[in-house]
Amino acid sequence: MESHELLEKLIHLKRSMGNIYSRIGISGSIGRTDLIILMLIGENKEISPGRLSEITGFSKSLITISLTNLENAGLIKRKRGTDRRKIEIVMTKKGMEKFNRIREKIDKNFEKLISNLTNEEKESLVKCVNNIISIVEKLK
């Protein structure tokens, strides 16, 4: 396979995975960016806006807008650390409930997506993805 063909396949996969939230009906009243941020906060329990920007590659202004949306929806709150200059983002009870519902839907639907793969194919896929991640990390 030519490198441009592989790149096209990866771009197609990225688009397909990017639309998965819409396809499984969990985005609803929350935008895709807000949903990505919410899921990262839920997985990390407490995280700084700067770290969210690093992980996602989103600009700090986009992170700020998303955090404001999530805070206005009552899903997260910002808290100052012992160093008053640092802000940490944490889930509210309402946010954690939403996170858990979304995580459950994602898990169920992802299981459906990979159910036709054999264990050998799943292991091979994980190995390939890990190799790609390693290569991309070295390029940073």
C-alpha cells in the first residue's frame, strides 16, 4: 500500500470516529468539543485547562469557551489549587452522572464495532495503533 493510500485511510478513520458520538446519539445538547472535554475531565477526575489543551491540541481559547459551556450546564466547576494561580477542573455530581451514561453508551457501541474482529485481529490492531502512537510521539 502506498503511503498516500494509508494516509487517506487514516483520515477516513479519524472522520468516522469523530462522528461516532453523533451516530450513537449522545451528543444531544452538548457540542462535540464540549463532549470531548467532558470525557477527558471524567477520565482524569481533576485536570488543568492547560493540560486539556496539550492532550487535545485545542487552543486555550477554545478550551476556555468549552469549559464555560460545561460550567454553565452545571457539569463541571473550576477550583483554585493551593497555588492560587492554578485552576483545576473537576466534575460536578451532574457531570459525573452524564459522563457515566456517555461512557456506558460508548463502551457498548464500541464493542459492537469490534465484535466481528477475531482476537488475533484485535491484538494486531492494538499493536499497529501503539506503533503509530509511538511514531507520532517521536515526531513532536
